[in-house]
Amino acid sequence: MTLRTLAAACGAALLAQFAVTPAALAADTPTHWVATWATALQSIPQQANLPPLYRAPEVAGRTVRQIVYPTLSGSTVRIHLSNEYGKTPLVIQELRIARSAGGAAAQANGGAKVTFGGKVSVIVPPGGELDSDAVEFDIVAGAPYAISSYMGADQRLVAWHRVSNQVNYVSLPGNHADDAMGGAFAQRFTQFAWVTGLSVEAPSAAAIAAIGDSITDGMRSSLNENHRWPDAFARRLARSGDRSTAVVNLGISGNRLLSDSPCYGDALAKRFGRDVLERPGVKTAILLIGINDINFSSMPPRAGLDCDYPHTTVSAADLIAGYKRVIAEAHRHGVRVFGATLTPASLPPQRESIRSAVNQWIRMAGAFDAVVDFDAALRDPAQPARLQRGYDSGDHIHPSDAGYAAMAEAIPLDAVANSTRK
């Protein structure tokens, strides 16, 4: 059970109004949970006249149905909710999980109601997060599941995972959490919200957390097809016979190692504890981050919403110092970190020299527990600063589906096996 920041966020008078209390949740604490699906949140810029990409759907008094793909099977599940960036309580009046039947539809009579301290409704305080009660419900790795939340009458969407590469749904007004048909879900959106984790009780299993920027997030991979490199790696593990290791994706498009952003989330060095170390069952993290730190210093400031702010200049030494802090934090919690080399991005010479120096350090310094050479897997042998044509999605930065698959193949399975053993 996690109920971080609850007391700090609320006074005793407000806490007394909540639908569920820490004591109620602590009564149900199963033995060994492992994350089977997860996502990382970022705040939505709160200003007038936002560009369409940053306009949140209306969710008050409606049902939000999100489609997730677990990577580890189990028969007992719990759902993690986050109000990390909320300034007001997050109110969910009913939450259900069911096997997806495609699109917004869910399998009839096959779902389960999710409770919190035995109650159907839950209020998560500003800055807080918590896990549901354990639910007896079969989860099959690789299958899609619909998580439906009937939202409070005044609920607003103030945080999300912006690039989900997955179509999710908002209903017409009313409680449609138990609807099998998708007809009431008239609005589509391609973000995740509030539901930031799914875990199963699995005493002999472990999870790998993939964390980084848009290349881990799967930017420009095929919509609804699960072609991000962590997806492909989860399938590779299953093909190898390893069905006890989950892979969860905690990438955020635009994210940086050292700097926060108004659009692209907290700096990875700051969010690593929350997004990786607090995930149940995580034994290993694969870290791919730094290309935006290198690039954003050269992006011109924009009027209105400047997502690249601050335009911080970084050196290879700055990035290396940031990696060392993340590694040290992980090791203090018994988590191993694999360092992934920065992939080719057709950078100008000065920025390319930083990328090359960082990659040389990742490969040679011995600071990481293992190295994943994504750069070598994707680069054009004739032009090493560029992606191979077949691995380029077209913007010369983000891989194609084939490129993401090649990244998954580059991860050393023997190092993974050693890192996830108890």
C-alpha cells in the first residue's frame, strides 16, 4: 500500500472527509506485488489559449475508459492512482477493470469492481497517491484491459501522460463504468490519466523499469500497436521463456535528465524515486536520457507556451554527474541500472560531440551495472551520427517500428537475467 504525502497534503479536518483512510487501506497488505503495467505523469500547463495538443478533455461527471497492456500475468491485481500534480482532491465514484473487447468495448460480465478500503468511491488528496484493495481478477500478459473510472461531478484533468500512443475514451455524462458496449464513449483522447500503475501478486517475479524520454515513450511508433521498444522487449522476454519478468514503460516525451519543463515533466533525476523506486517489484532500470538536455539549449524561445524552457546549456560532464546521482540513488534502494547509449539524432557538430562523449563514458566508465548499446544498434555504419534509413521514422531522431524492435534485440538477456534474480 502506498499513500505518499497524504498527511502532508491535508489537515486533519480535510482528511476526516475522505472516503478512505490510511488505516483502512493498511488492513489489506498482500505479500509480494510486482508492477505489470505503469505510466509516468506530467502536469498539464495551466494557462489560457493552450495549443490543441495540451487541451484536456472534459471529464467531470463522465466515465474515462483507458486501455492498458500488462506484461506479467497474475490472478490478484490492484490499481494505483495518482493525484501527484493535483491542487484539489481527485474524486472517483466508481472504478472497474475488465478485459477489453476492442475499441471502447469491454467484455460483458467479465469485469470486476475495484474498491479502496472496502469502499467503491475514493478521494485522493492533492499530491497524494494510493493503491486499491486486492481484487481477484485474472490478468494475462499481453492482453488488453479496460480500466473505467466514473469521475466526480467537479473533476478536472490537470495531469496526464501526454503521449500514450494508445486511444482511450471519455463517455457522455453519467456512470458507464460497467458498460460492455462502447457506444457511450463518444470522445477519444491519446493520453493516460490518474491510473499510473497495475500490479499483480507474484512472489517469484520482478519488473524492469524502462525510463527516459520520447524514444522510450515510443514517439512516432504505430498507434495502438504496442511497438515501443519496451513492448518489443517484453515480447522478446516471453519468447525466450521468461514469463516472470515484467517490463514497465516510464518514458516521458520531451523529458530531460537535469531540467524540469512546463510540458515535458519533472527532470528524470528528480522523478526517478517516484516513478521507478516506488514501483513494486522493480529490480532493474534501463536508463535512456540526455538528448533533450543537449538539444533544448539551442531551441529558440517561443512566445506563449515555451515547452523547452529553461533553455539550459549542458556539457557531457553535467550529464555524467546526473547519471551518477541516479545510479547512486538506485543502488541505495537495491535497484540495478543499465545505461543506454544515446541514439543518433543528426545533431550539429558541437552537440554531436557531447553525445559522443556521453556514449563513450557510458560504455567505458563501468558506472552502470550493464550497458545497452542502442547507438550501435541503430546507427548508419557509413554515417554514425545518423539513424539507419530503415530504422528512421522520418524525423531523423525517433526510430521507426523496425528501429524500436532493433533496440529491444540489443538488450543483453544474460545481464537482465542476472539483475532480476532475488
